[in-house]
Amino acid sequence: MDEEIQFYLDELAESMSKALAHVNVEMSRIRAGKASPAMLDGIRVDYYGTPTPIAQIANVSTPDARSLFIKPWEKNMISEVTKAIRNSDLGLSPVSDAEGVRLNIPAMTEERRRDLVKQAKNESETGKVRVRAIRKDVNEALRKLLKEGASEDAVKLAEEKVQKTTDTYIAEVEKALGKKESEIMTI
């Protein structure tokens, strides 16, 4: 029974770290006024009939804090990259030339910053809900083990570990939110 309890605790840590990683990925997609290649992660380019991430068909660089430069490995993909960015929800206007595509990131207004903070808070709340759902699932599994004959003390101890792990991961999500919030609000 102790092995099963340990299995659930290991599963808990793995699932919660995946939930935290997802929150961090979603936070990196929220643009904070600075140019970041991660901004383009969700954009797919029509590469010979296959939707392909920009990073797989081009080099993405940040010449300065307010611009991105996308240099496709094939010159004929410049127009496809431009079209994909224009059709995305980034709200950026790509400028293409013979070498590649340049994206100028405009300075954000106060209102836009508040909207992005709201978006970041929604992402963190989603992450916390996911962490709590994982806690609930593991606690139910532990109670099931108790009914199957596991020691009450071992299950109680495991539930305490589950709560500590949950608190740790929720604090990590809060920390990611705080970092993103200060990043967004910094002019």
C-alpha cells in the first residue's frame, strides 16, 4: 500500500509541474511591450500545404527591444509569413523586404497594459484551478486506498504532503503572475 501512496504522490508532483509549465508557456505568449520570439509561437504558416510554426521555417531574432526580424530559410516563404502574421490575433503590421519580415512592436497604452494583466490573471487562475483539480483527484485516490485497507496514518500523512505540494505549486503560479504583471506594467 505504501508503494501505491508513493506512486500517487509522484504522479501528483509530475502533474502539477506540467500544469505550472503550461502556465509559464501561456504567460510567455502574453506580450509585455518587449519583442520576444515566443510571441510568434502560436502562429502557423502554410508551408507547402502544412500548417507549420514560424520557428521551424525561419530564424527569428530581436534586433532591439521593440522589433522582431524573421528571416525564412526559403525566400518564397516571406509572403506566407507576412500573411500568417497579418491574419493572427497579434495586431501587428509586418513589413517585408527582400531579406525577411520585420515586426515593430508599438508601445502599449495604459488600457492595453491593464487588459494584458487581466489576461495574465485569467491564465494564472486557470493554472490554480488545474492544480486544485489534481489535488482533488489524488485525494480521492488516497481515500479509495483507505477503503481498500491502507493505514489511516499513512493516508493522513500523504494527504498532508498533497496539501503542501499544492500550496507550493499555487505559490509558484502566483510568483509567475507577479513577474508577468510587473513585466507588463513596466514602461
